[in-house]
Amino acid sequence: MPVPATASISGIYIIATQPAIFLTGNPLRHITTMTLTASVGLLTVFIVDFADLFYIAQLGDSALTAAMGFAATILFFGTAFNIGLMIATSALSARRIGQGDTAYARRYLTNIMALSILLMVPLAILFFIFAPEILDLAGADGAANAAATGYIRIVAPFMPFSVAAMVCSGFLRAHGAARRAMNVTLSLGITNAILDPIFIFGFDLGINGAAMATACATLVSMGVALFPILKFYGGFERFSLDNFKTDLGPIQAILIPAILTNVATPVGGFISYRFIAEYPDDVIASFAVVGRVVPVAFCLLFSLSGAVGPIIGQNFGAHQFDRIRLTIKQAMGFALGYTLLIWPLLYFLSDPISDAFNLVGDGRHVFWLFAALLTPLFFFNGILFIANAACNNLERPRWSMYMNWARNTIGILPFLWIGGTYYGLEGIVLGPAIGGVLFGILGFWVARHLVDIQEKLYGETSR
């Protein structure tokens, strides 16, 4: 979920292109409105991913369901680059647009697009050639490895088109064109939803059909992203190597921390799957299902960081530190209330969801553990999302990067090892949640401490 990183996008592009609308009134109302709006595009993609796995599960082969989980974990490394490049585009272009220099904003778009191709083409080639070996490192073997390899090799050549869509979406956000940027995501989800059953069942292509649907959806979303830029925003500037070299410095300053922040998530997923891979395909399939259910069920929490970012950012610009504290407090209250709403829902739907995805044996037990015991603890992940938004908008984006990496390494690995060694499968399922609780508490402390630091730094006495 390279999603929490979108707090950086929101915190920059909204401030640069919209009036200060978060400095008065009830922060909770702003939080709720922004979160619900931001969740629309995300929810579309999450639901399509959910449906993608659902269709594959109907084929009745747990190895294929497991393969989807392995493939998603590997391909998310590419998504992390996409998100980082989108953040850089949105941030740098928004600053220039805010200064009235739209030509320079287009220059940033051109140069970041060129850099995107330079980065993504080699990565796509690497994934295409070495997919079996990479999956083997993740623990995938046999039928799951073969199926995931086929999926990755179909999707990988379209990675440069995917990053082009993301970069253009970031440029649209920089202009404040939230609806047009949302259309990029919606087109991806809708196209995939239409083509999935046609390719998977109609053409009897199975998991390869799902990959082909994703590839086609990527092309459609790129077209939807390019069209308004070419028609309404002046298109691209002529490429200049000198300009590219000049702009590379400020681009890297934002891009590298953004990519590193987002790469932490697939690293954590890779570590988890390495431990899970020791178990049968039924168990791995269940983890893949959990990986699709979580974004759908907690979409509002993933959107929350992007919603809180601009509220914190604008109040920071106005040095209203009491309102920043209130925003953080109310965002956490929102996260707690939403989690308590989702918990019983997932608990009572545990059996129907397991039936729908053909989960059996230990795989079914894993999903029950998630629904009954892990769901309420997701609140602490929500706290960490809010803390990331605070760091990104209070001039400490590297703190967010450090917390994400710590959460996805030392917050996962020792708990997986201890849980697996002493409690077997249940320990592997529940162990990392303890790390989530600890880092949620740490995130709360970091956010509050950072507000105090900035208040002292700017000489305010608003408390």
C-alpha cells in the first residue's frame, strides 16, 4: 500500500492549488469529507483486485490463488516506483503551478516521464527474465511458481505504460484536477472488471487471462491520463538533456525518499511470504485472500493519511499547532470508530468469504484468525498512517521512511520467527500484529513529539 505515501501528494498539491479551507471549522468534518472523497478511486482498484482473486479462486485450484498472492507481492516493487514518481511529479509541478509558471511544470512532467522510462524498462526486463528465480526466493515453488511466473511475464512489459499513467495522474493532481486524476484510477478498475471474466472464463485463459485484463486496463488508464493533459494543460515540453540534468537534483530529492518509503511495504510482504511458503497452498491462498480483503475493508483508513495530510499542512503553514493536535486526535478517533465498525462485519462474514474463495483446512482457519483477532488490531496501522501523514507535512518525510522500514523489517521478521518457532502457523499469523501494535504506539508518540518540536522551532505558544 504504497497508499500512505499519498499523504505527501495531498499535502502538497491541495495547498498549492486551493484556498486555505482547513483553518477553521471542525477538523473531524474536514477529515471525514476528505477521506470519503479520496477513497473512491482507491476503492475501485481494491474491489477489482478483490474480484480478480475471486475469479481465479472459482477455478478451484489453491495453487493459482497462491500464485496471485506471490505475483502481487513481487509486482508491488514496481508499484512503489510508480508511486514515488507520481509524488515527485505532483510535488514539483504543484509548486511551479502555484507560482504561475505552468511551462516549468510541464517541463517537470516531461523530465520525470523520461526518468520513469529509464527506470521502469530495465525493471520490467528484470522481472520478465528472472521471474522464476525471484519467486523462488519468495518461497514459491511448483505449480504456484509456474502460474505466478506466467502472470508476471504478461504484466511486466506493460509496467512502463502503468508508470506513465501514474505520472500523468500526479500532474493532474498538481493542477487540482482531482476528478480527472480519479478518472485514471476508475478507468483502470472498470476496464479490468469488464475484461476479467471475459478473458478468464470466456476465453478459458485462467490466471493468464487475469494478467491480460490487467495489461489492457493499463493501456486504457494511460490513455485516460494523457488525454486531458494534451487537450487542456499544454501537453509536454520539448525534451532537453540539459534541462533533464538540471532538474534531476530536485526530482531525486523527493523521488528517492518516496520510493524508499513505498518499497518498505513489498519488502515486508516478501519477508512474510518467505515464512508462509513453508506451508501448503491452501494456507498461502488464504494469505492472498487476506491481502485482497484488507484494502477493501480498510479503504477509508488507507485514504485517511491522504485526507489528513493537507489539513495538517495548511494549519502548519498558519502555525495553528492546537488545530494540528486536534486533527491528529480526531483522525485517530475516526480510525478507532471505523475499525470497531469493520471488526464485527468481517467476523460474521468470515465463513461466507471463505466459502466464496474456496478456502479449506488450515487456510480457512487462517482467515478466521484474521477476521476474529487481527481486524481490531488494524487500528494501530491506522495510527501509523496518520503519523506518516504528520511527518510528511511537518517537514520530516524521512521520519516516515524510517518508520515504514522499521515496521516492515524489525516489526515483522523477529515476530514471524518467534511466532513460527514456538506457536507454528498461528504464531506466524498473529506474531506480526504485535509489531503493528508497538509501531502504532511509536507512531502516535512521534507525531505528538514532532508537533511540539515544530511549535518550539517556530516560536509559537498556541497550546
